Amino acid sequence: MSDTVHQVQQALATQQYIATDVIATVLFLAEKLGKPLLAEGPAGVGKTELSKAWAAATNRELVRLQCYEGLDESKALYEWEYAKQMLYTQLLRDKLSDLLASTHSLTEAADQLAQEEDVFFSERFLLPRPLLRAISSDTPTVLLIDEIDRADAEFEAFLLEVLSDFQVSIPEIGTITAKQRPVVFLTSNNTRELSEALKRRCLYIYIDYPDTEEELRIVQLKVPDLAPKLAQQAVQTVQALRQLNLKKNPSISETLDWARALVTLNAQAIDSQVLENTLTVLLKYEADVERARRAMQRQQGDNGYGRTYR
């Protein structure tokens, strides 16, 4: 366990995650205060990677709940394994005469069958989903609730109860309380406004696109085969593209994909031809590609496209 903010940064660095002072401080406080951490920001800036890196750095299992429209508590908590229940039904039918042989009345037979019915809804037939897995785990876990903004408001309200008490109630079994309270990360791409109640229960951080210096450090760490001068040129180009009011800005992961592509192509410089041929590694909408091409044409003669596009 990390006892200082600096140790948190060092632990994340072992997993090749470069954390700012703000990120490290909020994560440190989330650990010490036992509060969920809500990370908002554009897609692809490292929100999900933060939880993965922290799970690996602290040697915890990562349990991930991917949110989507229509997600309900049954898919997040548990389901009954109906196939196994049906198999048990068949076994019970085959053994029914033996089971009831010792009974002497209809009441005794009914009571005996009722005891067997209870087995149908026991833990042996319970299929835990991510929330229940994290709560019932015997060892410490990191629970990632990814893209909570994609889930419905109703699911968000249900989640408040789980995060408040770290326990769930299963009618057929009873209440299951966390054996090891998980470290909880929630991420949001800010596609809808989350409730004040959820935000109040969390420590909050907004993770934005990195500045030039930070992004260069990430590229140099993740793609060490890229020549330093080319890495700087690549980062400056990506930073310039993000100034173009695109439908989807290049994410950090796409910057890294592009850097690896440049290494694969053995590029010596980012000239107009290289940029033209590899632009779709960075941009995923035709309108964005066309906007970037027009900006490139206006920048003819500027070696490396280092200036901000107009």
C-alpha cells in the first residue's frame, strides 16, 4: 500500500502510467478515505487505464463492469444458472422415489420436497456478475464501473445503494456484505450529466488531453523505438489537430497507434505524404479527415506541421 502521493505516482509508473500530481493525489485520498473515484473526461485519455494500472500496481484483481444502455441490476449483480437448475431437476426426478421412501404422510413428503427446492436457489446455482464478484471476493479487488454515463439513470440510482453499504440482498439467500471492501473507479465520457447524489459519494477528477510535454513523455515511454525528433514532431501534429474543432479529437491511444505506425513504416519525418497516408490512424470520421487535409494545404511549406492549424 502506498503511504504518500509520491509513492502512488511511483507505483503507477511501474505500470507505465504517467500520473500528474492531481491524479496521484486524488487516487491517494480515494484509497485512504475509502471513497469511490469518479474520473470524467474525453474518451481515450487514460481513465480506464488508471484503474487497470492501479490494480496491477497493488496486486489486486480487476473486476470490470462495462455499462451500456439497458443495463439492469440482474446483469450487474447476479443471475441464476438455469441450465444447472434444470439438470438438478432431472436428477431430483430420477431420485424422487428413493427420496420419499422414508416418508409416512403427504405432509412429510411435501416437507421433504420443500427442503430440496431450497437447493435450487442456493449459492451453488448462483452466477455472480461483476458487482457481486467484487463484493464477495475473499481477496482485495479493484472494481471498475466503466462508462457509467452510458447506463440509465435508474441503474445509477441502484448503484448508489451498493456503493453506500457495499452489500447486496438476494431474496432467496439473504444479504451478502463485502468481505474485502473494493477500491472503486467509475469513468464517464460526459455524454450525460451524472446525478449530484452519485458525485457526492465520490472523489472527483477530470482527466483532459495531456499537454505537449506530457504527451511526449507518454509516447517516449510507450513507443521507445520512435526517434526523439520524430516523436516530438508527431506529438506537435496531434496537438495541432486537436485545435481544429473536430467531431472526434485524436485520443492518447490513437497517438500511440500512430507512433507505432510511423515506426513500422520506418518514417524519417512527418512530411505531407506520410501524414496524408496515415491520417486515418488518428482520425475516424471522413469530415474530420477532410478538415485536416484542408488545414494541411494551408500549411504547405511549414516543415513538420508544427504550428497550430488555422
